[in-house]
Amino acid sequence: MLLTIDVGNTNLTIGLFEGTKLGARWRLATDHERMPDEYGLQMLGLLQHGGCSPAQLDGICVASVVPPLTPRILQACRNYLSEDILVIDETVETGIKILYEDPRAVGADRIADAVAVCALYGGPACVVDFGTATTFDAITAEGEYLGGAIAPGIGIAAEALFMRTAKLPRVDIQAPPSVVGRNTVHAIQSGLVYGYVALVEGMVERFRRELGPDMKVIATGGLAEVIANHTNVIHHFAPWLTLEGLRILWERNRSRHE
């Protein structure tokens, strides 16, 4: 079995694969104060809850966009789960051509998303990942990673409104009863949800002008469903896309672990 871990600024997304089938999966809050032993014990508990022991693991594949936290996660994995770990970085064989000016600057999660989309859907494609940031990644018809766009995430926008204004409250990120909010909470929710729907629709249209009319749109990330339910420009909702990419990357780099 393979354990995949995506370390993000807001969440740790963890999945357990048996072959190509994704079984148990979890989203945990990223905690910068937690020590390696705490992470290790927590992951050990999750693994056991998923019906797997460390002895059954073939290995672990990790993508991280939080450099200060990466060593702790790796130490936790080695001490409690397995020493056979693949960390996604610029040395990994991706199977796709990365056309970014500096390939090392592309986040490991964005690489994993692109790899999964090329394998599962094909190009041209636009991947919209709703995480701490909302990212748009362009995949060409030839399966090349072209580049993309990065915008503040919905959670960041909501928190900024609360922190930087005197009277606006913190709200749950969900669609209000109507676009025209008739109280402050609904007005903020409308701006966040439908505002980001409009952002996605506008960016998708601009990406389509560059990638062609056959471009597919794949949505992923913790807040993807909130937006996907209110627009018809998203063709595929794939909440665990990054984990699928990590599985594929593990397979493509298996020779390192044999």
C-alpha cells in the first residue's frame, strides 16, 4: 500500500492507496507548532483507522509547499511509518514537460495536479485548485505544463475582510439564499462565493482563448465543491486530484525504491 501526503499551508491531505484505488483519505489542519512525534502518532492512528499497519506500506510519497514543516513530516514518517519516502522536487521524473521559466519554482502540489490531469483526462486542460491560494494551471494539448495564475484563496479573502474592517463579521463560506444579500452576513457570502464563481468563469474563458476550445476544466482542493456547485464551466470535480498525482509520480519513480 502507498501513503500519499500533500502538505499545504492550510491543510494536510492524506490518502491511502491499494494499487490504483484510493481508500481512506483525510484532511487535517496544518499546525506549525506540532512536533514530529505528534504528527507521527496522529498519522499512525489514521493509518490504523484505515485498516493498515506500517508493515503493509510499500512507501510514502510527499508533496509539500511548506518548507519549514517538511522536515518534521519526513521525520514523523521515518520514525513511525516507513523510511521509504519519495519527496516531490525538481529531481523527480514527472513524465511531463514543464515549460515554466524556472521549473523549480512550481509548487509540488501543482506538479502533482498536472501529472494527474495528463494521465486521467488529457490536455488541453485548466486545473483550478481551491486551497489557501486559488491557482489556475494550464496543460497543453501535448501534455505540457505551460504555467498558470495564482490568486488569493477564498479563506484568505474572508479572513482579510474580518481582520481589516471594523464592522464586518467572520462568516461561514457558503452560498447565501440569493446573490443580492439582504443582511451583512449574506452580502459577504455573496461576494465571496459568487465573486469567486465570476473569477473562475472569467479566468477559464481567458485560458480557453490561449489553450483552445477543447480545453477541459478540472476543479480540486478543499473549497472546490463550494464553487463547482454554482457554475457550469467546470467539467470534472476531483477533490483528491493531488493524491492521484502523487500515486502516479511514485509509480514513475519506483526504480528509486527497489
